[in-house]
Amino acid sequence: MTATSTSVDLDAKIPNNVGLSDDPKLQRALEQWLPKYLEWWHDMGPTDFEHMPIFLRTAVSVDRGGWANYDYVKMPDYRWGIFLTPNDSEPTIKCGDDAGTPAWSDVPGEHRNALRRIIVTQADTEPASVEQQRMLGHVAPSLYDLRNLFQVNVEEGRHLWAMVYLLQKYFGRDGRDEAEELLLRRSGDEDKPRILGAFNQPCDHWLSFFAFTMFTDRDGKYQLAALAESGFDPLARSTQFMLTEEAHHLFVGDTGLQRIIKRSAELQQLDPNGDVRAQGGIDFDLIQRTINYWYTYSLDLFGGEISSNASTFFASGLKGRYHETRRYEDHKALTGDYRLPVVENGKVVEKDVPLRTAMNEVLRDAYVADCEKVIGRWNKTLEESGSPTRLTLPSRLFHRHQGIYAGHHFDPQGKLITVEQYEANVHRWLLVPEDNDYLLSIMKPCYEPGKFANWIAPPTKGIEGRPTDFEYVKMHD
């Protein structure tokens, strides 16, 4: 079992609580990877802001209470590290055929390839999002938001470190090769794209950034929570701490969109014709198209609705359901069906499939319910603002590129339509280049402390007890 503690060795070149100094070979390998990582960060991160001190939180412990330190840090000096949540008791396999038996402290040979694939796929999302967001600082609506962007960026970088540690420690030469490849793929690159589709989509304005952190990072929450139930104990404990940091990313997306919605409702009432754009704001049709776009791309990230891989991962104990040990009594799921809408003979009908093959859909259900709660809060904001507008989530059948609905065309209500009908209406349902042009035309940088762009409301409070007019980023060091 890897030695871990709640405190972190902060003096090490790579801060950690995994006893890295006791494994000189691994320590050398990670220290050799560090300059390659920094080269990637300089090339593909928010490099135009590297010289600026930013009010960032840095993990200094894995304790539940007070695990982070807040101070001004320049991003290249941020102390990325490796943190595993310590075990309170002997860990067990949480799900599948061997549920209740001791968890693995090393990689079982029969699951080596599957575990490597799971870890690499998770790892690949972390640098991808940094690449997608690297230019957003130039159009930030406030220093508060600029700081939040950079906090998300450095923590995605740390999550990459968490996965690279697992690859380098437990997968030998294959793991080292995979760690190298993670720094060579690029979001949106035609020749070497990132593994998952959502992480190759452009994210060049703040409406997309908030939607990405709301919907795509929320997928990350559920994927990490499923991996936190893994029978491979080092993976489970890595993802548990990642979830602690991921909560902030969801906060940024949820509250960022809510602030846009609140401001758009104010501008709607200010304008004699209710025209939000005439007041320099973001209209609700555009907000709805953005929700549709990023929510449906994020639905794809859960994988196929009927999946032999999902069944195998669950049966083998590699990946559980959301809060497996808390929400479910039967951790083997050998019996039972899942009712699923499928397309047969040009119609949508319901079909029962074995529960184990529908584990991706079970996880997606939890995600959808979570998203619906947030939409409810946003609609309450609209109601309190006196706006007649209400926002919705589109059907999970709409705009899908993975799974059994890919290749079919649906409207946002889930009605099966022809490709001609889809193409005639897609500009009404999803982001189009003209939307991006408009958003970039109104998104001018606002770098004065306490000032916010016209299209977004201020937050209700600042960060770590600081006021909203605090200098969260020192634009000149």
C-alpha cells in the first residue's frame, strides 16, 4: 500500500503525500517529466499572463478542513503536486463480482489494459481544457472572473499530475509513453486531437467557458465519482481529492451563467422592447443555444447507452456507479433491467436491456438530474427578476455523436426528424459562427478592480473573505 498522510511534503520538487522520496526511480521519472510539462504549459497554457501575480489557492494538505493556502502566485511557479486521500480503514472493492473483497494496491494483470485506458482517457481531458481556454484572459469580464479562470487552469494541470503519477508508478514503460503522449495531443488538432469530442470544441468566449465548466466539468464530477469507487485503490484515492478541487470548477460555471442570466433579465427590463442585445447583453435565445450545445456534447462523454465496456468495468470492480456505497444496496447488479428509448424502424420505442450493460446510462441519469436542479435555480433567478423567460435542458437524444442516437436526428424535445429538418433549424438550436462573432464583439476586457462587464452581474461575494473589488490579479507585478 502506498504510504500517505494528510500533510504534504511541500519542500519536495514535486509536492506530494505519497512518500515520493522513498521511491527514487519514480521520483527521477516524474522530475524528468516536469520540464516537459512546463514546456507544454508555456506553449499551450495562458502564457500571456504568466508574469502576473494571481490570488490562487494551492493544496497544502488533504484534510477536509483547511486543505488549501491562498496567496499571490505566478502560474509557472504554482506548486503542482500529487495527493491521495488516506484510507481510514482497509479498502474493499465496491462493486461487481468481487464486491466486498480487499481492494487492489497494485494493478491486476487481467485488468492492466482496461485500467490504463481509463486513466489515460481521464488524464487527457485535463490538459485539453487548459488548451481550449488559453485565450479567454484577453476578454475577461472582471479580475474576479480572470482569477477564477486561472484557478481552474492550474487545478486541471494538477489533475493531470495525479493521473501521470498513476501511469508512471503502476504501468512501467507503457505508462511513461502514455505520459509523454498526453503532452503531444492538442485540442482541436486535425492530426493529433484530444481523445474525447467535447475537448476538441472551441471555447473562445466566456459564455462557452461558463457552460463548459457547468456542463463538461460536471461530467468530470460524475466520472471521477465513479472512479472513486474503483477497486484499484490508488486510483480511487486520487480521484477523491480531485473531486474536492472539481467542486470549484462547477461553482464557476453555475454561478457564472447565473450572473449572465440575472444581468440579461435586468437588460430585458431596461429596454423598451425587451431587446437584450440592444442593451449590449446576451439574449436568452443565445443562452439557450449555448446550453444545448455544451450539455449535449457533455452527454456524449458518458459513452454508449448500451455498452459491453461499461458492463465489464462494473463487473470487474474498476468503475462503480455514482456514490455506489451510499446509494445502492446491491453492488453486483447481476439481475435487473434498464428501460431505454431506442430507434427501431424509424420510430422511438422503449426497450429493456440488462442493467450492467446500461451502467453508462445510470451514471448519465445522475448527471441529468443534477443539471436539472441547476436549471431550476436559474429559472428561479429569472422569476425573481420578473422575466417571463424560462430555460430548459434539451432531450438527451438531441445532438448526439456517441452511442445509439448518433446518426439519427432529433429536435431539442426528442422528436425524431429528418436530416433536412435538422439542418434547416440547427441555427435556432445550437451555437453558430455568427453567435461567436456577436459574443466576441461585446466581450472587451475589464481589468479594473471591482468593475464588471456590462453583460454580467457582479458575484454576491468575493473569494476567501475578500471583497469583490479586491485585486485578484495584479496586472503588473
